[in-house]
Amino acid sequence: MSSRDTEKTIRELQQFLREHEDEITDEDSMHRLAMAFMSQHNSRLQPKQTETEDASDYLELAEAASSKKKRLEYLHKAVEVEPENIDVQLELLLAEHEKQPNEQLPGLQCLMEQAEKQLDEDGIFEEFQGEFWRAYEETQMLLPLAILYYKQNQFDKAKDYLNRLAKVNRDTKKFMRLEAKHDGYSLRMERGMHGYRPGTIEELVDAYLNSTYLFNATPYFSQWAYQYLRTQTASKKKKPKNEE
């Protein structure tokens, strides 16, 4: 890149930061905005992508936003760009009803059905029948569903989603044990040890930190979930011997 191009990029970055100055509260928030700008800037430099908007750009801006109003604004734009993106719809749903967990339940169920319909239309069920629930269900969706059904005293459904979560994420029982002990320090340490890895405790901690209000509104869920999962593990170990 020439010095002239570099100067132009710096001016554009400064203009971008001025336009989003109400979202800058500290050095970290300014860094996140700068990274979001560079992501958009680099995508514009790629061939055949100069007119393409990516929902991930708006998701980055939403994560960096310092106010809920701005965050919702960016999430709505992400949905406009990719209306069929289930992950984007999930983020918007959780943000819109952040303080109303009971209002999330119908939307979460709808998204689950929508995801299944999309996969069915694409023939995924036929091609990967045995792998579906392990590969296309997500921690971020299953965890709040289990909590919300528990909150409504629908324990059978809560157990169902908890079982499905345990199949998708091998660290579910470990996470519930730490959360039941209110060991926030250990949870945050687990998140930072290896970075973000899907299907592990890092993903569970990330979902937890984004939905702490759910756990606060349902203080005994983690204890109940841990005891249930521990019982399930014990019952699997005590398989009856085959009678000869």
C-alpha cells in the first residue's frame, strides 16, 4: 500500500471514529471499533465484494456498541442483510428481550423450527441423519431453552434440552458444577485459557456471560442441572450385567 493510500485509510478511520464517538467509552471500545472499521475496509478491497455487505460486520459493530440502542440498530441491519441467518436472528432475539426471559421462549422455538426446515429443504437430514443434533444445534440456543423451561416448571422439556446440550457440548456438567458453586473466577479463567472453542466450556461461559440475567432470574437452575447430569452419568456407569 502506498503512503497516499495509507493516509487515506487513516483519514477514513478517523472519520469512522468521529461518527461513532458516542460508542467510545474507553480504550477497549475504541480498539473494537477500529477493528470493525478495518474489517469493513479490507472487505472493500477484495475483488467482487466491493458492493457486498456482510452481516458479520454489523455483528462486530453490535458487540462494540456501548449502548443497547446502538447494539439493536446494528443487529437489525445485520438481519436486513442476511434475513435467513439463524445466528443473527438469535442475537437480535436475545438482545431485544434481554430483561424478559419468558418472552424469548416462543422466538427460540421458532428459530429451532426454522433451522430444521432450512436443513430439511437442503437435504441435510438425509445426508447427515446421525450427525444432525450433534453438529447443527448450538449451545447459545439450547442453554437458554433449558433454563426457560425450568423456570416454567416444565422439567421434562428442560431435561430434554439439557440432554441435547450435553451431547453438543462435552463440558456441560463441568460448567454447571462451577456455576452452581458461583465460582465466577474459575469460569472466567476457563474462558481465557484456550480462547474460544465451540463445543467446550469456553462456549458455555461465553453464552453465560451474555445471558447472566437468565441465571440471576433462575438461581437454582445450575444446582438442579448439575445434579441431574451427575445422576445421568452415574446411571450410565451402572449398566446391568448380561445374564448368561
